[in-house]
Amino acid sequence: MPESKEARELVLRIAEIIIGELKLEEITPETFDPDMDLVDELGVDSMDLATVALVLQDEYGVFIDEDDYPTLKTVRLIAEYLSAKMAAGKNA
């Protein structure tokens, strides 16, 4: 199933935040593999992930539970998580 425009934009914005927060060079949101394992392939540690989570919480107005951090392994999984949280917030 093709990604919606909104989903693609969310993936790009999350990649942009990760690139900025982790000061990654030679990579752009467009070239960032949304399925790359952030911990195993990129070497993101728990402090980095917590920082990214805080920025995402501020930007999207959702709460990201620390217990959920281990499931947020890729940009695509983070995007799906945020989408679900934002949709739940609208229906609350």
C-alpha cells in the first residue's frame, strides 16, 4: 500500500529531527532510510533517543512513554507511533 502524503511528510520531518539532534552529516531526510534500525545500525543510545522523543513530544503535542522507547527502532515505526497517538488524541 503506498504511503500517504501525510505519512511521507511525517517520516521526513522525523528524519530531519533525528539528523539535527544527532548532528548527522552527509545524510538528508530524503536519503535517510526510514527502516534503518536507529540503535543497531546508527548507534543511537538511550540518551539520544530520549532527546529525540522530547523534541517529538513538543512538536506534535503527544506524550511518548519511556516504556515505549524500545519499540521506536526506526523512523517508520516512530511515524506510525506518532500517527496513532495523534489520532487517539483527536478521538479522546
